[in-house]
Amino acid sequence: MIETRELTKHFKDVRAVDGIDLTVARGELVALLGPNGAGKSTTLRMLTTLIPPTSGSARVAGFDVVRQQREVRLRIGYIGQGNGAGHSQRGRDELISQGRAYGMSVKPARARADELIESLGLAEVANRTVSTLSGGQRRRLDIAMGLIHAPELLFLDEPSTGLDPQNRANLQEHIVRLRAEHGTTIVLTTHYLEEADSMAERVVVIDHGRIIADDTPQRLKAKHVGDRVILGFASADEAARAAQSSGGRQDGTEVRITDEDGPRLAARLAATLAPASIEVIRPTLDDVFLTLTGRSLREDAAAVTKTELVEA
């Protein structure tokens, strides 16, 4: 569904995207994960034909994003970070108009609008003029507009920003249902680490405009971080002997070991070393990013959330 080769975008002296090679198969759900300014949104804007690449190439749904923009746009949905709805129409009418713009006839457009109003919790705004909605309400309406024509390929740029936990969960449920019922291919950017971890079957980590890792969340965590197994002992002498026999690192009365399969290792060490306590700590995607870059993505995400959060 997506194939890029050396995709690059310059803004004056800034190389926002620096030679990205990305392939996404039909039906995949891929999360682009990275700090603010890494090049995630710029990549999506090129793939959705909103801006042209400086160099390189990209094909989306089989069509070139520069030479065949109309064909690309008919097959994709795009939910950007800004508000896309108009101001003068009611929420439901805005959805129907969007469906009609994608070639839907009136009856299917109305039915689809009603379905989205229910599933995304928009009943309270369906009959209100868009200009009267709060920022969070408009954000949910934008999301519905991107889904109205049930596109075969959906791009979501920070879709959960500004949504409360309940509406965020509703959106995730709808995305999962889109894949299950329609085989929709989905590419999303997010700074919610848990969102990428729980929903995406592939996570592409981007930093300074380049892809620095691309794999399943599980394999990324196993390869770059691993599980941490912490064994507790009654004395430092016991811990020293256990560290020597297990190859772990002693820290006072504790021994710390990193392994790809922490639970399996913990079970074996519990039987052979008989520690007083044992704990397995599973890694997070933030641990992966910290290992790869030396920076915490969670701290960056917290700063972005604080500055960009809209009224729900």
C-alpha cells in the first residue's frame, strides 16, 4: 500500500525528512513514533499529497504521490493535527457533505454519518453549528470526517491529542473495528507510547528525519532493552554468589539480569538460586527510544501534550 524510496523533504536549511525508505503492506497498522520535530508529520503530509517531496519517491495505493495526486486522494483518509471542519454547517451536515465530496450518494452518506456520530460520541454536537463547538468536540468531528468514506488507507496524525480517555478509547475501538471489518491499512503518528504499543503491529521509530528502528513492539523491546529480572537475597554475600553463578550484576543484596524472556529466566533462577524475592520488569517503548537516542520520548510527549492540549 505504501512504498517510499529515499523520501526527503527540505525546508530552507532544515532537512525535515532525510531519505526515508518505508514499506507498508495492505492491512497493516503501523505507528510512526518519535519526538516532536522528528519528521513524522512531514512524512504523512508528503504521503497524502499535501506537500511535495524535495527528492525521492513515494507510491500510495499504487499511485505516485506527485504525478497521480487525485488517484491517491480518492483512496485515502487523512486526519491531521489541525481542525478541518468548516464553521457554518451543523456537525451532522458537515459529515454528510464530506461523504458527498468523496462521491457517496446521499443515503449512504447519511447512514455513515449516523454510525460515526454514535461510535465516536458525537450525539451532543450533531445538530450544533461547528463554530459553537469546543476544541475537543471539533477534534472528534475532524476524526469522523476522515473516516466518513471508510478509506482503504487511513493516515492519522496524532489523532488522540485533545481527547479525554473515554473518547480516546472510543477512537481506538473504531480503528480496530475498521481493520477487522474492512481490512483498512492504517498509518498513525502518536506521542502516546501506550497507544502505539497496544494498537500497532509495527512501530517505526523516527529521529532527526531518519528511521532508526522498525519492528514489532515486542521485538523492539527484546532487541534493544530486554526484560529486567531483579533477585533479592538476605545478604550481600548471597547476592555475590548468585551474581557469579548467573552472570548478573550485584547491587547490594540484589542481583540484576537483563534477558529477552524475563519470565522464563525468572522461573529458572527461582528454582536454582532460591532468592528471597524476584521481580520481572518489562520494558516500554520509551526504554527503546532512550536506548537508541539517549533521550526520553515520554518527557518530550509530556511537553507536547501540555502545550497542544485542546479543550475537551
